[in-house]
Amino acid sequence: MPLSPIKWFTDGKIKWLSEYGGKIDRGLLEIFNWEGDYLWSREFDPPPNKAGVYIYIHEGTDDFLYVGQTKNIGRRAFNVNHHKLKWIINRLENFPYASYDRSSVYDNIYVYYKEVKSGDFCNSLKRSLIWCECITIGLLKPVFQDDISDIYDFETGTGELRFIDEELDDLDEELDDVDEEDF
């Protein structure tokens, strides 16, 4: 039986969400079997070469900063030259009421990640990644997500897939092409 995104996120431990009152922290991510490491530690260890969802967290504040999905976690999430990570580091470095410098920001970014396997869901791997990214964004509400991502709308509270409207249009066109006699 395929997983649901919430079962994937919680590793089947959905009751923990209600026991924590819906407030997710780093401890709960570890209970849900999310793996994690400091951003800088991947300079020495080989990064994971698997598809999945990753979360940037600021170690000093424990704020969830950004959620993303990728076909290769090591190349994307632990790549300090990735444009979204650069944006986050610059934003934290220039954050009012804080005295962060570039090295302290970099040293304090923790990355959690969880693998998404193509057989876990009934969708393609790409759709499964987006599905899992949506549920993660909806549950964590990262502080910089709205600024650098188009996948989640905080005003309406929706985590709809980016391409759902295009797919519905395509489906309508396909249905228009089908003859009633085919049924």
C-alpha cells in the first residue's frame, strides 16, 4: 500500500503530531527519522546521493528557514553555492536585531533531510518529491519560504502543487478529445 505524505513525514508516527500539539521541533523530526547534519560537516563526509526533501534550520534560533526537494540531496542541500542557500545566508547576515557574520551563519545552518523513494507513492518520483515538499512546508511554515519559493502560499494556507492548474487544463483537453463511444 502506498504511503501518504503525512505518513512519510512522520514515518508512520502520526499520533506524535497531536501529542506535541502540532508544534514540530528538531526533536520531533528525529523521532520521525529525519537525518541531519551541519552544513559544514559535508565538506568532510560524502553527502547523501538520494532523492528527498531537505530542511534548513538555524541552529541558534531553531527556526525552520527553508524546505526544498531534489533528486540528489547531497548536490543540492549541501551545496553552499546553491542560489537559495546563498540568499538565506545573505538574509541572515543582514538580519536586523542580530549580529551574524557570514561564518557564524554558515556554521549554524543545520540540514535535515528525508529520502523519497519512487515506489513509496503512486506518482512519479518528481510528483512524489513535490507532494512531500508541500506537506513539509505546510507543517513547518519556514520563515523564508514565502520569500524564495512559489510552492506554498501562506496567506491562503494552501500547499498546492505548482503545476496543478496546467495539469487540469491538459486533462480537460484530453477529455475533450475522447469520444463518448469509447466508454
